[in-house]
Amino acid sequence: MSGFTEIKGVLNADNVPLTEIAAAYGTPTYVYSAHVMKTQYEALAGAMKCALPADKQPILCYACKANSNVAVLSYLRSLGASLEIVSEGELHRGLAAGFKASQIVSTGVGKQRREIIACLKAGIHQFNVESLPELEHINNVAGDIGIKATVVFRLNPNVAGGGNTKISTGRKRDKFGINEQTVYKAFDRAAQMDNLDAVGLSVHIGSQVSTVESFKTAFEKMPSIVHNLRDQGHTVSRLDIGGGFPIIYKDEKLLDLDHYAQWVRDIILPLDTQIIMEPGRYLVGNAGVLLTEVLHVKETEETDFLIIDSAMNDLIRPTLYDAYHGIEAVQNRDAAEHSYDVVGPICESGDTFTKGRILTQMKEGDLAVIKSAGAYGFCMASNYNTRPLPAEILVHEGKAHLICPRQDVHEIIARDIIPDLG
Ligand SMILES: Cc1ncc(COP(=O)(O)O)c(C=O)c1O
């Protein structure tokens, strides 16, 4: 039994008891199941294999903003993934994980000169460009170093999609992408430029897309634009159709991958381009938990607080998005139920994982997990309150591997410099 399962009364990750991981590596610690990542990757790749011909399979560029540990990247690469990045740092992580630069797609609304140079020198597959000024910037930088850039333009389809307003990126008031008229202008402008080739379009409407029909609505905007561009003499040989596939945190409706693959087959495939996808959360979200220890149970007139050693600096999603995460005890899993506010030690009331949640009764020293924390968890962690970043463990076929040690507080403090103020 792999994934996160109970064995002899104790929660395991891919057959390793989480009690053993806590004893060996301490808490808070992110624990990832390689088995769950593989299952997710194969489900997505498998749905596309069934729907599309062998020579038109999409390039699955894992959006590593979701979880950029080099071991995770390396594992997903071994399964067949390519990579989507949003920074120079992610470029270097990708290269360190063994991706070829030609497997890497660079996205984001603003790219610094040094990031563009690093990507061009490495030889990435393409830049996804999101404005006319960005187009000029990339052309200038490419000219300065004498390396041609390949670009696609991100269409803003004016379709709402993301699971909450902060991760919805396809509405016309969002900062992302360009509208149809600007796409035409961008292709015309690119045709006059010496240092880049414009070869296609991209679209990404948000993350944890809950109204799954929104994918179809966004795709349906593409064919007429592609035909118009071709009629105007432009090349459209690549379509990057983004990521955003939802996972289950609580009781969300999942995207039927076969439906999604049929939309790709019916709407995108006839356009006869290379197809690129950018899944992030879907591949890693349910593959991770944040393993934590109960510091205290604080009983008050209003509520009982379960004060744990993880905090908003370790996992910010509940504070930032009011996001729901399942919480479970690691041991004593058949204890009586009790209602708790689960909170961290940070000096903000917002440092709250949940309020009034019914859990099995826990006491000081017990272990618990915050579930579905594999995406946008560790990679959004900070040193707030000078708390060291948690450790990360990847469990693969019954063996726990340390893939990032707990940060040492002295490393954090050593970065500061006391100037000589005379
Ligand atoms: C351009 C782009 N592609 C892909 C993703 C990955 O989204 P998700 O993790 O929901 O699949 C994001 C995330 O916001 C993104 O901005």
C-alpha cells in the first residue's frame, strides 16, 4: 500500500511510518510520496496518450513553482516531464536536476535582463511573452548578446478560472497575458524584429481551476486567432495550453482528465501545432504532507487551541488564501473526536490553519500531518520570526531520503551585515 496510508494504527508515507521520519529528522518536515507523484503523472500523460496520436503528444512542462526541490524535479524528469520556470533560480534548479535547456519554457509577466541572458545562453525552448514592452526588452537583450530568442505570446482570454481570486489569472483585469488585438500587434511587431522568432500562443487561466468548463471556453478562443494569424502570414507552430488542474483538498469536483483530453483533441489538435502543457499542483499537491508536532493544547472558554510547531511561515496557504487543508493525527487515530483551532506559534492571529475542526483528540508531543501540502508549500515558506525552513523528505519505494536538511538558524543570521556606522 503506497501513498499516505494507515498501517497498524500509524500513518505511513509509501510504507514508511511518519513516526520514524519525525524521530530521524524532527518536525516540522515536508514529506513527499514518490508513488503519488508517479500516479498523478501517469494519469495525466495516460489521458493524453489515449486521446491524441503518438506524434502529437503534448510536452508536459512541470510548473516547478509548485515545488522546486531538485530531487522532485529530477524524479519528475525521470518520469518524462519537461519544465516550466518563472525565474533564473528555477532555471538553475532545472539544469541541476538534469533537464536539458531545450526542455525548458520560461513564463511570467516580467523577466529581468540577467534572467533572459541566462535562459538564452542556456538555450531554452521558448519565452512566453506577456506584453509589448516585454517583447521589446527580450529583443533588445537578445540583440545585445547575439542569441535569437524564440517566443510565444500569452493570450488573456478573459475567462475566470482559478480556485480563488488570487490564483485566477485569465480575466481581462488580471496582469497576465494580452488580448486578441494585442496578439496581432505583437506578431506584427515581432516580424520586424531581428533578434527573435514568434512561433505561437500560450494560455493559462489560473490555478486549482474549479469551474473546469473554463478550460474549454479558453481553448475555444484559440482557433480563430490562430487562423487569423496564419492568414496574416505569421507562423503558429506551438500552442502552450497551460496548467491549473485541480486537486482534492476537501470535497472539490475534480477535472475529468478524459474530458479535458477530448477538448484538446477536438479544439487544439486540429490546429496542427506542437502542444505544451504546464501542470504544477496536479503532479505534486496531494503527494506531500507537512509533518508537525503538537506543542501544547491550550484550553480557553471559547475554544481549545492545538498549538503545533508548524506555522504560517512553513505553509502559508491557509493564511494567504483561506485555503482548506485536511489535518490528521499520525498515531492514536481511533481516539475520541474533539474540536480544535489549529494554530502555529507565530505572533499573528492569522497564523491559523483551521478553526473549530473536528479531529481525533491529541496531546502534547503527538504528531499530526497537514495534508495536500506538496504544492505551494515549502516553496512559499519564509524565515518569518527567524524560523528556519523545514526539512524535506522524499519517500521512494519504502525508503525515506532527506532531500533538503532543516535550515540552521545561524545560516539565516549569518546573512546579515552590521555596517560600521562610525
Ligand atoms: C504560467 C503558469 N503556468 C502553470 C502554472 C501552474 O499552475 P498549477 O500549479 O495550478 O497547475 C502557473 C501557476 O500559477 C502559471 O502561472
